[in-house]
Amino acid sequence: MELHQLRCFVAAAEELHFGRAAQRLQMMPSALGRHIKLLEEDLGVRLFARTTRAVSLTEDGATLLREGRALLGRAEAIENGFRRRLRKPSARRFRIGAIDSAAAGLLPPLLRDVRAAHPDVAVQLLEEKTIRLLPKLLSGALDLAFVRPPERPDRRIEFVPLLRETAVVALSHKHTLARRKQIVLPDIADQPLIVPERRSRPHSHDLTTKLFDEAGLTPRIQEIADEKQTIVNMVAARLGVAIVPRWTARMAIPGVRFVPLRLKRGSSAGRLPLAAAWLKGSRDPVRDQVIAVLEARLKSYAREA
């Protein structure tokens, strides 16, 4: 039994007139009659009782009409479902950029909460420095970025302050200070320091110099490295110590301990600002959803910074 034969039968059974049924299916009456005859032969039953004046259903025909309608309805639902899937455009990936510490500390809980609230949002994440993320916002390669706000912000970009990330000291686990619960700047005044290159990471570089200036001390800068991962690996190799944002500790590099840095009361030098940024004037409902989740949960994220 073929679906086309079944459709011919159902049309003829509902019309009880082969001519009208053929017209309904846009086919010749002879072709309709041939399909119904093949169906009867296939099933081994008579479906219609024909006289010179009328056409009626046999008992088997009435049974097949009831079950055939259900079968055709199911087949149509399957067909329509696949057609809708083919017509449905592929989901646009929402592209987020983030500096390394935000990618390690902020993004995991944020994306978890976004997925819980909006499971249909697909995210593509790019981890980069601020100076490389901002041009990607301007070019349209990113929809949202979590960055250190620059000293001279580009007026084409919207910057929304989020929180200020505290500083910790990264030391080799074999360092004499590694077991301390807290460290103050005089403890590391004579230690070789590893700092980021200022051109690419001005906030992280200035974090060290401003803290030492505030304390009236001179930092003993021994090494300069571009990537935070490299800096922490250098700490693990016992080449020096580093003052880094607290979320850097989530990189969990073996052989390194991160100890909180105790500052003078009221000091702001030891806290790094983090901002959300996007192209000013742009509209994006997915970005609005992500920002709404961020605003609702920001206090809990900030407690971990």
C-alpha cells in the first residue's frame, strides 16, 4: 500500500464520486480508478460497492477510511516538521570577547546562568587583550566584550562599568611567603617582579607600579612578559613573583599559589576595573538578554572578584 493510493482512496471515499475526487486531486478519473483498484488488489478486499447510480463504502472501506485518515495526518505532520526545519535559519552565534581574567572568572558563571535562562543562545568566546577586542567590536566581529576600560574611550563604543577586580600575589609554591594568608607590599619589596608589557596591558602593568608608588616603595621589575599565562608560568619556574588580578588564580597552573594582597584602608590602586562594551547605537535582542542576566547576578559575581 502506497501513500498516494491511500490519498486517492480517502478522496473518493469522502466524495463518493470518482469524478469529483479526481478533480480534487487534479488527476484523471481513470488514473484515480486505477490506483484504487491496485489498492484493493494489494489489500485483497473490496473498498467500494458500485452500482450504476451510486458509490458506497463497504465495511472494509469504512474501516480503511477511518484508519487511513489518521495515517495520512501523521504522514503530513512528519513532512511539515521536516520542511519547517529546513526553512529554519541556522542559529546565529552570539560572539563574546573577554580579557583573560574575565574569561576565567566571570564568563563561566555568567554563561551558565545565560544558558539556564535562554537555552537557545549559542555563544562563541574569544579571549584576548582589550586593545585587540575593541577593534573587533568596531568591525562587527564581536557582539559584546568584557574589557578594561581605556583611559581615552572610543566614543563609538558603549562602556558600562561592572566591578573592580582585586589583586593577589602569585608566588611559586616553594616560596617562603607562599603559606601566608595575606601579603603586604613590604613583604615583596625586595623580590624580583614579573609584570606585563605596558603597551598591550596598561591596566595590569600599572597595577604593580601604582601600588608601589602608593606605598612609597620602588618595584624591582625583573622580567616583562606579554601574556598572563606566560607570567604565571614564569612564577612557577621561580623567576620572580607577580601581582595579578584575582581571577587569574582560576587558571590553576601547577606550582603556583595565589595569596591575597592586603592594602592600606581606602586604597583604590589595587583594584582593576572591568566593563562590558558594545557598539554604541546597535540593537541586539540576544545581547539584551545576556546583559539582563548579568545585571541580575552581578552582585554575586562581584563577591568573587
